[in-house]
Amino acid sequence: MENAELNRVLETYLRPLTFPVAAKLLPEAEAPKGFNRPSQTMGHRLNLCQGTNFARRYGWRMAFLESDMACPLSVPIFGFKPDPDFVTKGEHIYPDFTDDLEKAAKTQAAQPKASVGSIGAVLLGPLAKVDFEPDVVLVYGAPAQIVRLVQAALYHHGGAIESRFSGRCACAQEFVYPHQSQKCNVVMPAQGERMFAMTADDEMCFAIPKAEFENVADGLTVTHKRGVSRVPTPFFGMRMRPQFPERYGGLEEYCGTKDN
């Protein structure tokens, strides 16, 4: 599906506050011309979630190689390096997120990650402005917008989206899991993304893999036209007869505004 068409459907039926973000996971460690590398543009490394927010808020095209990655948690997630033993054992999770080391190791084992060396660079940019075919498209929005994407993704499949939440390392759920599984994913951005990348407390994320671009676009269009659920939400209360305090009764009779 063409980027412009997918973007048009998302913009028309969701009205997101920020640009949908296209992501490409390249096997080669290279940055195409016209892409900003943090180490060169900023003079220092950035977290990948910061790059995502540059893409969706500023409209920048960003490229992250290993030497651009600031977050030590995300370097193994994207396969730039293998997990060291102390990470596999959960020593960086316990005691902050679990009450013992065994549970920390369990949490770490549940985290999606790319195979070592499979990704050389991550490209990010506004969906409407990039000239590559995305592997994943990220849409940020309020819960009402995300639920519309859930409905869209299920229109041709049925069932339910079984998303995974661990409260940390949301980039694994935003990029790696949907790319590997080719399934849509609902993501709750974790604390690091909110602290460093200014993702708002009322924002969620929906990740769409390449295999689902057409299904989501068609499902979003059809379910909108069915009229059951839309953005903005068509509040039923707007169709109800207004009621006013009793002291307005005389004025209602005078103005003839009260229904019989």
C-alpha cells in the first residue's frame, strides 16, 4: 500500500495530533542522504524514542545506527549487541521492578528482541514524507483513537488483539514485536519514553506491521462509514433534549422554547 494512501486514511478517520511514523529496520549499517543522525545533527547520542518523537512532532527524518543509540536497554533489543549475562539474569530489573531475581529474569526473557546483527540501522520519518516502504507504522493517540485502530485491525480478522505489557522498554513492543510477528500491537509507552521523549501521559501507541497496512486502512474506512464508532466520538448526549433549572420555566414559556 502506498504511504500517501495509508497516511490519508489515518489522517481522515483518526485525526491524530502528531504525524504517523514510518519505521524501516535496515540490515545494513547506513544512513540514507537526508536523514538526521543524532551523533551528527545533535553532536550526541539519543534514545530511539526521542527520534520517534522528532519524527512525529517535528516531521524530521531520523536514522539510528548503533553509534547513535543512547539507551543501553534498547541496544540489545535491536540486536546491536547480545544481552550480557547480568541482563539475562534480570539484575538490572530487580529490585526496581520485581521482588526477586528469578521474576526479574522471567520479565527479561519475555521481552522481544531482534537477533544479533539482524539490524544495522533504524530509519524513522513521517509516513507522508518518507520514500521507503515501512516495516512498521506507529500511530500515537488518545485511547479513543487507539480503540478505533483496534476495531480496524480486527475487521477482516475477528478475534482480539492480544497485546503484551511489561511497563518498560516499550520500543521492543513498538518495533520489534510487530515486525517479527506481523501482528498489530497496542503499546503503553513506558516511563523512559515519557521522561526523555515527552510522550504525553494521555497518549498510547498502535503499531501496524507491513502485512496489515491494507487491512487496517480498509477496516478503518469501513467501520467509520458504518457509523457505530468514530473520531471524534459522537456523544449521544448531544441529541438529548436539554433540561434547565425550574426557575427558567417562566422564561421558557415566554420564549416558546419548551416542547410540549
